[in-house]
Amino acid sequence: MRAATPPPVAPTGDHHGLAVVLFAVVVLVTLAITFWAGRRGGAAEDFYAGGRDFTPLQNGFALSGDYLSAASFLGVAGLIALYGYDGVLYSIGFLVAWLVVLMLVAELVRNAGRYTLADVLALRLRRRKVRAAAGGASVVVTLFYLVAQMVGAGSLVALLLGTNSAQARTWSIVAVGGLMIVYVTIGGMRATTWIQIVKAFLLVAGSVVLTVLLAVRFHGDVGELMRQAAQHSGAGQRYLEPGLKYGKSFTSRLDFFSLGLALVLGTAGLPHILSRFYTVPTARAARRSTMWAIGLVGGFYLMAIALGLGATALIGSAEVRQANSAGNTAVPLLALVLGGGNGSTGGVVLFALISAIAFATILAVVAGLTLASSAAFAHDIWAGAWRGRPRGGRAAREGRGLRRRRAAVPASRRAGSEPDARAAGEAGPGPEPGADSAPAVAERDEVLVARIAAVGIGAVAIVLSLFAQQLNVAFLVGLAFAVAASANLPVLLYSLFWRRFTARGAVWSVYGGLVPAVVLVTFSPVVSGTKVALFPGMDFHWFPLENPGIVSIPLGFLAGWIGTLTSPEPADPDRYAELEVRSLTGAGAV
């Protein structure tokens, strides 16, 4: 079976109108959801957690929607189209990471926290500096992730408009940034969740359609698909073997190991994934949500592998690279071919439909990321660390007395509802159990700061994205995973499972992973020294790897261990016992 002649890289003529109309429909539908959800409540619990009334199935779709980003739909398929076997390794890493989330994170985080990662830490480490460190790390991680999504948006809309000009990509990035600010500031978590649900359904459905058409094109012969992909890859049989991207030298192999480590461990430290567990009412619902997400994500990545191979077989690696040097437009171009080719009504309709779904994917994910980062700033840094009033003296003694009285209450009573527990005097003072400070601001003020922070973070993400337009979005997400695994995962695991862990250990763990990760990325080939770097005309890199995970992740764990051993204050056994009981049983959980 012979592959079709590679088509032009984008639809032309009047067909642009159809694609633009579908894009407009996506934007209007998502805006309608945002305004509908934004009218249903303005309290902090509504803005941060969507009222905690989503079902496991709904949250499972939302989790997969948050996770299946532009890196998955555009980046992974593009890497497979360009590098074959080595590109497939990305999808494996993204999927395996969910096992860590299911076994170690989902239920415990839901029970122990309230809105953010810092809430989990503050339950036993009541220090403002811990909140500030965790909140700052969350903002940095989400910024890395946001840049990846917006780069994908720029590539997609430029392709839709039939141009690869820098000006078209720039305005696309600005438009997406403006929309994500509207989603977050108006709709909060409730709107973001429903947008994720709709987007996840459309993404899976669109992938199924393309996969079925591809199977029909090759008569269900997977072997023929792989042979045609190898033939049109420009690399021959090496396309189907390890090493096309990461096997050229010892450094590239080490870089792949670093990437894999970051992908597998990073998901459990992503702020926008952790915040999803607070949108369901119980820890059991959080676990079931994760199982739904694993099924949806696993099925999607199987289809992404097929679509990447199909893009190489029917278009060719050289043509995919010509349309976008990082391969980010491989899937829309494949849709154009499967629908009948450029100039055909079917081809342009399918191209426009898949492009609109990819655009919806980007809009939904950037909304979730912006919400997570604005929550980290407003709830952890502004309200928790900066405006919080440190508890000490009499208040500290009262807190310890309340914990002793709580321990004497039968478990059946402790497991009751939150209002009942507070009425019986079992819960700690204030609306946030485990905080190191009494609330210094009203909820509405905190939500207002979160909305303002969304605007500022969106503006920063837009500026950074303008410098990263030539990088593959899956690769950029790999950097975000590395920072999350270096800064967030060590402190989370230590806090949940290490009895001796202290506040100094927490601060050292966060900064001991975050700072090396950011520094190593700054002085890596990603930023300078190569033609596709952020600054291609400069060369100040000295770190040879593109992904810092192999160095920064162990440093995060090591810094937390050293900080704990050298801490002048020992860990409070009562606070750890409180965290352990609450995380495992849900007693006292909000």
C-alpha cells in the first residue's frame, strides 16, 4: 500500500472561514459556561474548589482534561512523527505517572488539605515561611506549564490562518492569554471544571474519529502503518528503534533518563492536578476520580501513538517539520489528509474540527493552570504568609489543648460532619484547620486578590511564551514536570510519611529542588547554545542536559533530609499524629 502524496501544509482560500467559525463556536461555548458558572457563588470554596460537589466521573473527566493538554494532543504526536520510538517514550512516562498519584497522593491529599498543596503542609508545619515556599514553587511550576500551552496555541492558530509568521503566532498567544484570564476571574473552579469536562469529551471523541479513519486507511494493518511511517521518516528502520533522538551519545541517553524521571514523578507535584482532588466531597471519590482519569488518559495515549505514526506515514517527517519545526501541527495536518486532502471539503472540515478541539484543549488547560497559580498566590502567599498573624503564646497553648481534647473524642464522633465537629469543640479554631495563623482577611478579599493575581500571572505567561515559540510543547511540559518533581513532590511525601520532618526541612526541600531546577534550565541548551533555544544567537550554557530532573529531584529530597536533621526544633509528634489520622481516615477533613 502506498502512502498518499504529502499535501500542502495548511488549507487555503475560503476554507479558512469554516475553521474560524468553529474556533469562534468553541470560544462562545466556553464563555457561556464561564458566565453561567460564575453566577453560582463567589465564596472561596466555590472559587477554589467548585463547591466540592462534583461526582467521581465528572472529576475524572476534568482530571484527564487538565492532564491531556497541548503537550499530549499536539506535542506527543508531533514527537512521534519526528522521532518515532523515542517520541513514544513521552506517552509512556505521562501515563505511568498516574500510578504514583493513585497510590501515594490522591486520597491523602484530599483528606489533609483544603485548597492547595501548602494546606497539606500547614496541617503539621504551621509556619508562614512554609506556605510562602510552597506557594512560590507552585506559581513557578504553573508558569512553565502555561508557556507550553500558549506556544501550542500560537502554532495552531497560525496554521489555521495559513501563515507561519511570527506576528500571527504572537497575536494568537495574546488572545489565548486574554481568554484564560476571563475564564478564571469570572468563573473560578466551577467554570474551569465544566470546561475541562466538555473539552475532555471532545478530545477523546476527536481522537477516536481520527484513529478509526486511520485504521480504515491502512485496512487495520498496524504493520503496514509502521512500515510506511519508517519509509517516510527519512531515517528508515532507525525510526522504529530506540535512539533516534536520545541515543546519539551518552549525554542524550542521560537526558532521556532525566526526562523519564521527571515525567513519572512530576504529575504528583503539579498544583493544578492536586487542586482537582478538592472538588469532590470525599477521599473515596478522589480515588475513583483518579481511576477514571487513568482509563481515559491511557486510552488517549494509545491513540496518540497511532496518530503520530499516521502523520509520518501519510505526510512525512520532513513535511511535518517544515510546517512546524517542533512538530506541534502534526495532528491537524493528519486530519486534513484523512478527510480527503487540501482543497477537499471533507479534509478542511476535519482539519477545522480537530483544530477547534485542540484549541479548546489549550483554553481549558490554561484556565486550570491560571486558577492553580492564582490560588497559590492569594491563599498561600498573600493570605497565609504575608497577611497571616502568627500564632503563639496563649493561642499556641490553646491549640495544643484542643488537639488533646480532640484525641479523647471517640472516632465515630470525630468522623462526623465538619459543622458537627466544630459545634462539639473538636475542630481547631478558625475555618482553616492546621493553619499557622488566624485569618487576617475576609474570604471575599482573598478571592479578589486571586482574581487580580490571575491577570498578573496571565500577563507574565504571555510575555514568556513569546520567547519560546520554536520549542516543542511536550518538551516544555517536561521541564514543568521536572520542576514539580524537584520542588513539590519531596516536601509532600516527607510531610505525609516522615514523622521527624520539620518546618526547616520543608523550606529547604522546596528551595533545594526549585532553585537548582530553575538554574540548570537557565544554563542548559534549552535557553542558549542551539538553533532552537530561547536565545539562539547566544551561548552561555554549561549544563549539558535539556531536562534537569536527574540532578534537581535528588537535590530536593536531600535538602529536605539535611534541613530536618539540622533543625533546632524537633518535629511535633501530636501534629504528625493529627495529620496521619486525618489523611488516612478523613476524620476532620473539610
